[in-house]
Amino acid sequence: ELIRAAKKITILGIGASGLVGLDLYQKLLRLGLPVSYNLDTHLQMVCASTMAPGTLAFVISYSGETSEIISITKQAKAMGASVIGVTRVGDTSLTRISDLTLSIPNTENICRNGAFISRLNQLVINDMIFFSLLSQYYDDYHDSIDKTWHGVSVMAPKLTKTTND
């Protein structure tokens, strides 16, 4: 409901969590929601600084402690935005700042060579959000999904739609 009620949604995340943010951005954009995302942390801070009551910061950080993300999230919160945090189970800085926390299992070391399981768990949350919104509010999002499908299919005319409308 926080996602649906938001006047504007800004997705925040860097590194592997930023790639998960990009995936969520694409999904919410396909639904026609007012969403933004930028990989650059300075631009993320600019976006956070322009947030206001009625807006939503959707923050993704496996550790929940990344200093840049915590600073940006605190700025969004100070501007009056609601915060949804996606982070590992446990007492993290992001959990303490968030209005709502979507927790993923604490399965990897914070210092790791590659975010594998944590990234997959974050992507599962993205899919759950997308399919929850789509299944509960299909009539609201059908036109946007259809338009974006047709837009992409123009670029790849050999693609065919496999489901019925």
C-alpha cells in the first residue's frame, strides 16, 4: 500500500543492491508507477533531498550499514518521505530508519567477493512485489503492461506474446 499510495517512488541502492534496484525500477515502471532510480550515489542524494511527505524511498542494502545509503536514507526521511528497507535479518541501521522492513536471510558475510544468495533473495522480493501488485490490481495496471510490452516488441518484432489478455 505504501508503494501504491506514493506520489513518487525513489529507489536507492549501490553495488549489487543497486543492480537489484535497477530490476525493481524496471518492474515498477512497467506498471506505470512514478518511480526513479539512478546508479550514481550523488544523484541518489539529490533525489533524497527533493523528497517530501507522500513520497517513498525504497532502499536496498544487504548489510543495512552502507554509509552512503544510510546517509541518503536519513536525508529522505528528514524530508518527510516514507522508507521501505530491504536488508538482512537483524538489527541494522537501515531497519531502524525504515517505516517497513522487508527482511532477507542473513546468509552471507558482509565482506564477500560476490553477492550471490543475498542478491537472489533481494530479487525474489522484487518479484513478489511485482506479482502482488499485478495480481491484486490487474485492472489498474493492465494497460501499462500492455503498452510497455508493445513498445518493447516493436524493437524485437520476432517476440510473440504467449499469454492471453
